Amino acid sequence: MKKLILLISLSLLASCSPYATRPATHSTGNSTATYNIPPTERVASGTQAFLSDGTRFVATDYHQLPSWQQQRFSGSLKAFQIGCERLQARPQWTAVCQVARSTRNTDAAAKKFFEQYFTPWVVSQNGKLGGKVTGYYEPEIKGSLTYSPQYPFPIYAIPDNFIVVPYTGGKRSGNLKIQMTGKHQGEVSSSGDYIANLADFPLNERSKSLKGRIEGNRFLPFYTRAEINAGALNGRAPILAYAADPVDLFFMHVQGSGRLSLPNGKTLSLIYADKNDQPYVSIGRYMVNRGYISMADANANGIKKWLAQHPHQLAEVLGQNPGYVFFKTGQAQQTGPIGALGVPLTAEYSVAVDKHFIELGSPIFVATTDPRTRRALNRLMIAQDTGSAITGAVRIDFFWGFGHDAGRTAGKMNEVGYVWSLLPNGMMPNKH
């Protein structure tokens, strides 16, 4: 770890000259092909960009990235190529996506592609290089399409009384009038029939909407998890299926998608539809503060074990996280779940980030610790997802894939990590 910190510190001080512009080449069998789009010069090493919230990007060189030469670049390129289905529509990414599609998927060709077309930037926030790296996965839980004592826990689609009102006014107090414009939609209007008290809603500087329900002439925040678990949605929301275990269902909410293993052997894919917009609260932190578990057990595996031994405290603990996710059914997944970028996630190469600081679709290099081996895990990943708990410029959620093994690994991951953002040459970091 000391060596890693030293390397990171040196990267901030590096001031090597950028590579000269030259046509990019890569091997295609016995011949060498030239890209149609030559790379431009990298941003000069040492160049700084300051964003809000104390975030700083500093351009550096690839030899400052730990284990850069030992990367499995073909896996990184494959994930990036998948993301380019959406990323290529952005003007500053069109050219590199065109090159990516024509790049042969070998480690050597992929390494040359990233080095010639991207500038690495060290990311820090509030003067700190180190941030938090956790893991997530696509769970598979037991369930049924019909209710029974064995499968009693409903999995809800978007409720009938769930309403979204676009709002970017910035005010967090005072009253607004709301007018309905559709079954699940409304708008702020001086002639609206319903009153929303902004102080009642969990608004912050990133809020883009009010999510709520109508009661009388009032527009109220939507129900919390505790209220929903207590029956607030009974008869008010379509039920897609029923889960066998409430803790497994809770963690599927946290992950945002999953697969339901049905009694007939078939699988139902459940993907994110919307959420109640209540804040995410860590039940692990709550349990530690209450003395229920130790900090070492504050992970999915430790939480599940304790709740299985204390079922009478299930409602208390799960209700501490007011956030609640609604699902929709998807097609059977042959690949990973669909992330916030709109493309399938790639196990061990996709990460969730805070899209206000790290652009969705961009490559990022992450230096952290492998929770399985406790050895260094340094890898070029692709930012393809987001999460309500993933906030900050140096905050990463590592996607481990599908199933129980991925879940065990993700549940153990709670590490310090360091981040380098790779942006197309000439592109400067900015807040999104």
C-alpha cells in the first residue's frame, strides 16, 4: 500500500511531455493496419482541472499507473466497445468509438489504442487521493409468480399512485402547486390543484424531480420502505412476482436488478424501473452503531447471517433504509444486466460511478485490493453504471457479475481505492 501511495503521489508531480501526434497502427495477423483517425496529442502531464466539491483532475502518464503493463487490455476494450453503442452519439467520443470498433481485440492492440487515444487523469477530492471501493452483483433469488406461504413477499412494479414531477428549481422550502399531466406525471403550475411542501421532500443539489403521491389536495413524498413493508401499497401497485426471502429481496433492491429463480426451473429477469427517491441509508452502519454486528461483519454476508438469527428485528433493520426500488420484467439475460449507460454490464470490467464527476462510458483505472486474495487489484475498467450510494469523485462500485459467488465477493468488498479517469486526448474534465 505504501508503494501504491508513493506511485500515486509521483503521478501528481509528473511533467513528462505528451506523445507526439502520429498515425496509430495495430497488428492484424501478418500485416499492420493504420487507423483512419490519427490520435491527437495528449493533454500535457501536470495540467490541472478543478471542479466543484473540491474535485481535482491532474493529467499524468501511463507509466505512473500501477501494473499498467500487466493489464488484460482485451477485456477492457471489449467492455468499452459495448459502451460505445451509446457513447458514440456524444461528439467528443465519436472518433475514439470509431477507432475502438476497428481495433483488434488483443491485449497488445487494445493497449496501444488506449495509450494513443486517451489521456489519464489522477482524480482526487478535498485533497484526498484515496476513496471508497465497494462491490455489487446481479443477484439470483428464489421466487414465484403466485403468492403462497413459501413465497409471501411482493415484488412491485411502479405503483398506480406513483407520480413524478420534474423540478430543478433549487429551492428546498416553500410550497409549490402541482398539476397532473398523465397517469404517473405532473408538472409545477401556478394553476395546479395540489400543494407540495418542499421541506417534506428529500431534496438535494442534484435533485431533478419530486416523486410522490396525492392525498386530498396535497402532493406528498412517496412512501418509505418501512411504510411499504407495513402494507402501504396493498392493492395500489402491480405485483410482478413474490420472493421467498425478505433479506434477499432487500439486497436485490440495493443492487437495482436481479433474476428470480422460479419453481418450474425458469428464470424471470427483473430490471430497475424507478425508485421512491427516498435517500439510501446503510443498514450495516446502523447495525454497527447499535452494537448488533462488528465493523468487520458490516457486509452483505454478515448482515444476512445476523438477521437470520434475529428475525424479530427484521422490520426494524430493513426499515432504516427508506429507499425503495420498483421493477419491470426484462428479457432473459444472456449477458449482464443493463446499467445506467443503457448497455449490458461486463463482469469485473464495469463499474458504477458518480456521473456528476466521472463521465458514463469512459474508461477509468482503479487501484484497490482484491477482497478474495487481499492482493492488489489494479485494472482498467469502464464506467457504465450509477447507484444512489455512489457519491463523490473517488467512489467506485465494482461489478462482480451474476450469482452467489459474485455476491459473496461483492459482499466482502469495502476497500480503499484510487482512480484515474481516461478521457479522449484534448478533452478536459468537467462536471456533468
